[in-house]
Amino acid sequence: MSIENVEKFISEFARSLHEETFVKMTLGNYKGADTHLQKLLLRLVETKKGTRLFFLYRYDMRDTAKNHDFTEGTKIIRELLGKDFFSGHLFTTENDFQLDIGKKDKSRLNVAKPTFKTKPTLEHNREKQVQVNPNAFYLKALGITTDRGEIRDKQQDKWRQINKFVETLSSLFDKSNLKDKKSLNIVDMGSGKGYLTFAAYDFFKNIRGLDVKITGIDTKQELVGLCNDIAKASEFEDLKFVNGWIGDYELQDVDILIALHACNTATDDAIFKGIKAEADLIVVAPCCHQEIRPQIKPPEMFRNVFKHGIMLEREAESITDGLRALLLEKSGYSTKLFEFISTEHTPKNNMIVGTKQAKKDDTEKIAEQINSIKDFYGIKEQRLESLLDGDQLIKKSVL
Ligand SMILES: C[S@@+](CC[C@H](N)C(=O)[O-])C[C@H]1O[C@@H](n2cnc3c(N)ncnc32)[C@H](O)[C@@H]1O
């Protein structure tokens, strides 16, 4: 028994990387300063820069992850073994190695037959799978996962929605002007029970390692209280929930404005706040479109189509969201409107994304288009337009 075993373990680890026999590794028996850290799990991941070691630090209530190249990864393992972690389990396709470090530099290394005879396939999208960590405490607290980190049967749709949302947000962020920012300010309007707010925070903070601050706003005090309690228990220090109305919220400094399934015209209030605060990204998934439908006077040629309630309802939804996208464009945003998760999982699935542009498109042309649509359907008022017009009037009167 000696410290040589530690060196042998590290050199077997490095050799397995070099000879491509590495399967996975776990460091345990943590005795370092962080009272919450429990384990370090390593596997390979395929990234744009080539194959990397994926380090997953498992805490009691959350995980954090980082990729390293082989040299850097081996150096970190060398630093951690015998200082913070006192056991290691290396799986290669040739052997399993179990290292235990005891007192006074004594150590034991067991070599056994391999548990895995073939290497796991490296999926290119493997990184995507950890965009939402199923072991996160907030998922348990919100009832999505069991104590063992399994997704509850009844929560499968919610789980898919959370994953799809984070995947969408991650891709929008990477393509935006914000992509190189190290700190982010996000506001989620109509945050409800906070599933998506928590997932966004965990992703930007713990997976991307950014200095992120998120504020969720909702009128329901009991949900705000619950979410603040879970954020505290998760040690999500910069995630806060505030009780209030979207329309009353003083929004000043924001990079990403989110409003998911905020009821009816609350979506318009949120978009308006985002435009006013010059958010770089505005991400909304509208629901219950009630404003336009009673206003629509179907043109004669559509009378027999829109006599069917469902057709009128769908048309009202399309016009409402189409007008919102046009109003965003008129305000200097490029837009995307798409189905962000299949209707099989949720009926509320359209997403409108506005990305702030350096210069505005031809606003007069867009205004003409908006007016033509409203005239065609006999629409008198659309909330977002009224808010933007009101704001223009205030600006003009101040000048
Ligand atoms: C359907 S839930 C969606 C929750 C969450 N965004 C999600 O997608 O899982 C809508 C939430 O918006 C809140 N809400 C609706 N109108 C609001 C307003 N004007 N101001 C603040 N919150 C509002 C409701 O209280 C509710 O919790």
C-alpha cells in the first residue's frame, strides 16, 4: 500500500484516454472544503472542438458541469486525488480500477475484469442531454422527479417542455449578440410555478457558468412564496420571484425578457416592457388569445368559414400572434414565430422570438401592413399596438 498506487491509477487513466479504452470514471469519498460536493463523474463527450472530458460535479442538491481537454483533465484529477477526493473508480474496456486512499499517504489499488467491454458511443448531442439536470433539487421540489431523480409518469410532458425550452433558449442565446456576455439579466413575466424559470437559471448558471440573475414575476403570492423557498433551498442565490402585475413592473435593465403562457394580453404587456427596456431577446409563448376574437368581423368571403367557432378561434390566434410579430419588427426586432414543442405535448405551443437589431426595418411599410390586416378583419384594438402608440404619444409630448 503506497502513494505509488495513486500515480498508477492516474497513469492508467491517462493511458486509457490515449489508447481510447476509457469508459468512465468516478471520484468519491470527498473530504474537501465544500460541504455540499459529493462526487465527480467523468465521461467523454463529442464537442465542436473534438472529444473532451466531461466533468460533472455532483452536489447534494445540484450538479455543475465543465468540459476539459485530456491534458487539462488529467492535471485536474492529479490535483484532486488525495487532496479532496480519496477514492477513484476507473472503468476501461480492459480493466476496472478501484483506488482507495487512506491515512498517511497509504493507498490500495484493486484491478478487476472490465465491467464494460465496449466503449459507449459518443453522441454529438450528448451535451444537450445535460442542459437540464434531472438530479436538480428544484425538479424534486416541484414534483417533476422522484427522490431518486426519475421523471414521474404524469410529468413526462412537462419534462419534455422544460427540456425543449432550455434547448431553444440555449440556441437563441448562442446566435444572439449576448453570446459572449459573461453576465446576464433575465426577467420571466408570468413565471407561475417557475418550472421554466428554474431550468433557465440552472442552465445559464451551472451548465454555462455565467453570472446570471433571473427575476420571475407573478400575481399569485402563494406561487411566488413557494418559488422563493425552493430557490433558497437550491442555493440559487440570484434567482428571485416577485409578486406583482406585469404591467406595473418597472423593468429597466434586461438582456432577455421571457413570458411563457402569460394569459391573454399579459403577453402584450410583457412584450411592451421588453421593447421599452430594449431587451436583446424577447421570448414569448402566448396563450388564451381572447382580445381579437370578439372583434373580428369576417369579410363576406369568409363568412361560411368563420361561422365555425374553431376556425374563428384559430384565425384569431394567428392574427394576434402575427400582429405581435409585426409590431416587434416595427420596434426594431427581427422575429421568428414557430411551434416550440409539438401539440401532442401541450396545446400552448407557439413561440414568438424577437431579437434586437442595430437598425429598424422600414417601419412605415410595416405600419401599413398592420393597418391593412386590422381593416380587413374589422379589428379596432390590439393591446400591444395601443401600448406602443401610447408610449409614442408620451415621448412626443415630452419632446
Ligand atoms: C399558465 S401560467 C404559466 C406559468 C409559466 N410561465 C409556465 O409556462 O410554466 C400563467 C401565469 O401567469 C400569471 N399571470 C397572468 N397574467 C399576469 C399579469 N398580468 N401579471 C403577472 N402575472 C400574470 C398567472 O398568475 C400564472 O401564474
